[in-house]
Amino acid sequence: MPIGLQLLLVHSNAKLREKLKAFVGENSQYDIIEAHDGKFAASVLKTENIACVISDIDIGQLDGWRLVRLVRSGVFNCKADTPFIMLASTWCERIAETTAREFGINHILPYENYHQIPHLLSHYQTITSHLIQNKILVIEDAEDTADLVYRMLRHKFTVEIAQDGTQGLAMWQADNYDIVLLDIMLPGMSGTEVLDQILLQKPDQTVVVMTAHGSMDLAEELMFRGACDFISKPFRAEQLRKVIDIAARRDDFLVSNAQFAQTITTLKTNETAKNSIAQAHQRLLDNLTTSVLELDGKGRIRFVNQSWLNLTGYTCEQALNLCLSHFLSESCSLNSYQSALDKLMAGDLEKEKLELRLKHRKEKEHWVEARFNRICDKKNKVTISVTIDDITTRKLAEEKLAYQALHDPLTQLHNRHYFDQKLIEFTLLAQRQQKQHALLYLDLDHFKAINDTQGHSQGDLVLADISEQLKNKLRKSDILCRIGGDEFAILLPYTELEAAKSLADNICKDVASGHFQFDEKIYKVTCSVGVSIIDGLEKSAQTYLQRADIALYVAKGQGRNQVHCFTSDDKESDEFQSNMQWIHILHYALENDHLEMHYQPVVDIKTQEIAYYEALVRLNVEGKLIYPNEFIPTLEKFDDMNLLDHHVVNCALKDLANYPELKRIAINLSAQAFRDKRLLPLIEGTLKTFNVEPQRVIFELTESASLSNLSATQNMIERLSDLGCDFSIDDFGTGFSTFAYLKNLPADTVKIDGSFVKEMLHNKIDLALVKAICEVAGALNKKTVAEFVESEAILDLLSDINVDYAQGYFLGKPQALSVLFPLKEDNLSLA
């Protein structure tokens, strides 16, 4: 290894820096210079000839990313390609690979892998020891110009200066220079004389002349004399570097031309046969969809087929002798390609496969898969064969899949998967920085009604519109996700509770201020919002989501269209926890069709025939049936009964259409039904959808619910009657109402509460109440139905007092349709 190579170690932590210095010092022969921050490191790089840099990322205002970019720019005393190793406290292999490509970093290592540094250093030293720089002799009498040229070229070339023509010619004769950069206007021996002497002694010497403004004619003359190129003063750094780079490759071009000329001469000795073979091979290659190239030892193109020309838009003449890197886009493609090429040429790899971005001369870029194979002939001359396929379609599909994996297809917002990842990141960030973030959990109130009445396509329009409203309320740094059907989550970085609550209030007002119109019907949409602060005190990110969820349902329980911020009291309520559980279970059941409809027969007492069936809902939780009395109170408390009403109406009418054997059915409506303006349009639309005659449907509403808003109930009954449906008052006798109310309710049927019926045989008061209800109903021309008929004796007694219909376990239990009509179920399955 070269003696005296210096390594710069940059780290802000003195203990870790000392540890790394000791380890690297023991396992390499570098002289180590320490720097505690990026600013000091930059000052070292300006003055010292550093052969390698090892740096942390967080090294002060001039961080590791900026430091490596400055090194790669060539502004320091070190070479622009000086090996650079970055150490990272956090580690992701995929991100590390991408970052290394983007910033020109040779290696990114997690701290725990610092023991790999000596191996990497030995590899860099091997490469460094084999680097040979071209030698340039600059003959220039103006000291400022000579110094400027030196600084522009010293990173890539070995530069020596001569101050006049005599000294320059003497230095040239004493040494071997690849390029001579010659000023024309020299004192004493002129530039023209120097040029003539040099070319007289070595006609193929590469000489670039420097001319001043107005001496272009002289430059032209000197080109005729044998100068290979010229540059006019004053010049910019990139102009000089480009001219010198071209001059440095002049020998390669000359050799290539000579080889080509020799090849032509050789081919002419047997032109017919060889042309025939060449044409056959070329036809074969040109008909391949795969591009085929051959590269020389410097990565320059020596052969291409037609597919490559089609892929890049170049002609064969334009493509030959260009480096393959000329066609590559993005630093990541260039870096990965150059690294692979170096290893292939050195023999470290025999083959390699890369995905690269390829530039077309006029059109957009392509993604390609390039396969490289190292070929070494008998004279140990190395060439690289390359086969390339266009994979743009595949990459676009992969990008689309990657996008779809993190986005909601309807709203184009981020989805639940993305939200879960970001929530974890915010939680970890809060733990590290001890700064607060906020989480808003938003749910649209009664949105399901729009889907049920207008269809999902219209509901989707509402969701898309509200998504845009929400986006317009947020900062660029805020993260908005759709995490469920009508549920959204918003992550607010570095936001205190007061600001989060203010934003949530504004969102509620903004959503409520709008409306949606479908088929001349106007729908108002509101939302409820739960707020949770991400304070970093909890280990699990899901804890913060649960808190926001709890706060959301508190907001719903308090009347909807409002905001609630989570407090510890919310979580500590056992009753609330139970209610929350039921709400989640029901919502999950609605979304995943886990609600079941059972049907109980209602029998005509006189004919002993089934008159109709009552539809009764059951909740299926992991195979266990849950009865309504267990979950309906929670739904009523949180004002969510409308969801159940809509679902039951839809399922029952669908069953009635599929099972004519049901004849008629009775459907129970909740106490909230008369306040639900969307229910009647839903009933009307569902009857039409399933082509069910309205006369086959009876709607039941409990006595207490009917009397809680008599005018609304009367209006509902009248509108249902206009459709052709019948109406029944359920549980009559439990609401402490007078019989006079029967006169005000245009119901067709009165269902006597079962608590009176089951004790009729043993309780004279219950018997008297049943008789009285039956007589008043009969006088008002209303039919009566007795519930809880559990014995033949009760059935006989009901017959004696002229009750019209009976319902109870004695006559038949509620059962699923598959049990009631097994043959029908088999036929449906076969269909």
C-alpha cells in the first residue's frame, strides 16, 4: 500500500470517535485525522490530501450528506472520487442502497457493522494503487492563467508548468507527456516554434493550443500544422475539462481508427464470403427484440444491433465509441453501472445483472434489464458483452402496484396500511424528540343511508368530494388517510391539543355546511371527530388509535356532528367499554354480512294456518347467535339504530322476494325510525329493486316509540299505507297509554304485549287487559296478535276471547330460512 495515505474520521461523539479511531488504526495503515463536525472536516479537506473519508450523518450544520456532495463536486484538495463510508445509527438496507446511489457514497454501514471497515479500506487501497493519471505539460507565461489551469485539472491529471517556450521544450524533451497545453503568445521562443519542434520530433504528440480573442486565424493555422485542438481565452472550467478530456482520448480514437482500417483491409482479402457471414449474423441480431452490445475495456460501445438503435434513437455511427454510461439516466444508474463495470474488468465478477434507466435521444426514458458477461481472449484482452431488454411496462406495473398498495383507489388518499406505518413512525418520533403530534379519527354520520337509498356509486361521489374538502383544510406535512368505508384518519405532526381541536371543529363545520343532491333529493352530511394526542408516553402506536376511536364514539354518543378529545375518564368507564365493544361488533357484522334474519310464524287462530312471519334479527359472533336485547340498547344510546333498520329492511325484503313461501312478513322498526328521513325512500326503492308487492309487508313499531312522537308516527303510517304496506303497533299495553291513542294511530294491527299473554291463565288482571285490548281493537276494526303463546291452553283461551292471531314457541320458534325451507335452500344452492 502507498505510504502516508491519510484517512479523515468525522464524528460528533468523542467516545465513539476514539473507539473507531483505535479500531481503524489497529486494522489499517492509514494516518488518521479526526474532525468533530462537518465544518472542521471541510477545512481539513481543503488543505490535506485525504485518501478516504469515514463520517457520521449527524455532524452539525454541514451534515454527512452535504459533506459527501462537496467531496464529489471536486472543490476540495482530495480527488472527487475519494472513497466515502457513511455510518448510520438507524438502518434500512433498501434505503441505504438508494441513498448511496443518490449521494455517491461508496458504502453505508450501520454502527454495529463497523468491523467491516478494514475490509472496505483494503479494497479501496487496491484500487488506488492501480490508478494511473495522464500527464499534462502546461506551457504558459501568465502565472494567473497557469495557476488556474493547474487548479482546474489537478484532480484528474498530473499537471506540470513551464513558464516559457524554451523551458517548456526542454521539459518535454526530458519527460513523456500525454498532452501538451500550449499558449501561442509566449516571450522568447514563440508557441508556433515550440509546436513545430515538438511535432518534428514526435508527430503523434497531442497538443492543445490556447489562443486569445482575435487570434482565431492563428489557431486555424496551428491546427493545420498539427495541433489536435484549441481553446480560446478566457475559458470556463468546464470548457477546459471537456477539451482536455477529448484530447486525452485522442490516442484511443487514433488506435480505434487504425484497427478499423486494418479490419477493412483484412476483410477485403475474402470480401464475398465474410460479407455473407456478417450479413447473416447481422440479420439474426437485427431481428432480435433484445439489444446486443459489446463494450471495450473502458466501457465504450464497439458493437450494437438494430434493437439498441430503436431503443435509444441513435444511428449506428452515433452510438459506436460512445461510453454506455452516456445513455444512462440518474446517478443511481450511473453509480451501479460503473461499480459493476469496474468489478467485471478487474475479474471480481464474471457476470452481472442490473436494472437501469436508459435515455432515448428524443423520447422519454426506458427501464431496461441489462445482463453483462466478461469475455477474456487468449491475449487476456477483456471485453464485455451486454444483452438488454426493455422492462418499462413491467416497472410501470410494479410502480402502479406499489402505489395501489399504499393508496385508496376511490379517493387516492393513503390507505389503512400506510396509516398504520406512519402512526408507528409518529409514535417513535414522539418518543425520541419528546414532541407532541395529534391524531384525528373522523367518521361520517349516517353515511350508510346514502349508499342504501342512492346506491354505492353516489356514495362514492360523496366520499371523493369530502376527501377533497379534507385535503384543502390540511398542511402539506399533514397526512390524510381513508382507513374504512366512511372513516378517515389525519396525522398532524408537531401539533398541540388546542390546535388539533380547532382544526377538527373547522372540519366539522366545513363538512356540515355543504350538501349533496341526487334525484332532486338533498342530503346533508355531517361528521364526528375523535382527537388523540401522540405524546410518546405509550409504547404501542395502536394505543393512540384506540384513544381516538374511543373519543370518536363519545362524540357520536353526545349527538354527532361534534368533536371530542380523549381523556382518561373515557377509557375508565366499564359501561362505555361495553358499549364500544358492541358498536364495533355490529359495524363489523354489517360490513361483513354477519347479521342473520330468522323468521317466526304468526298463526291465524281460527284457521290454524300461518298468516305471515315476523322477521327477527340475530347477530352471529364466531358462530354464536346474539339476541337483539343484548346489543340494541347500545345502538339506541349511540343513535346507530338507523344502520340496523336499513340493513333489516334490505335483507328481509330480499328474502321475501327469494322465498314466496313466506307469504307476508312483519318487519320491526326502531324508535328512531320516525326521525329517519331516509328510511321511507329506502323502503320504496328496495320494494322496487326486489319487485316485492307492498301488500306482503307489515311494519311494526312499538307502542312507546309510536307515542313518543305521535304526529311523526301518524305521518309514517300514512306514507307506508300509501305505498300499500300494513302497519302494526307492537308491545301494546306496555306504554301506559290510554286506549284513545288507538283511535289516533291508523294502524291495521295491534300486537298485545307478551307479558300479559303468558300469565293469562293465572292472573285475572292480565286476562282482563288482554280482553279489553281485543275488544277496543275490534271496535276500531283492527286485528289483534298475541305474543308469547307457549301452550295449547293459552291458545284456546285466546280463541275464546276472539284474538285474531297468535305467535309463540308453542306455534313455532324463530328459525333461519335454511331450516324453515330446506328444499328451497337446496334449489337456490344448485342455481
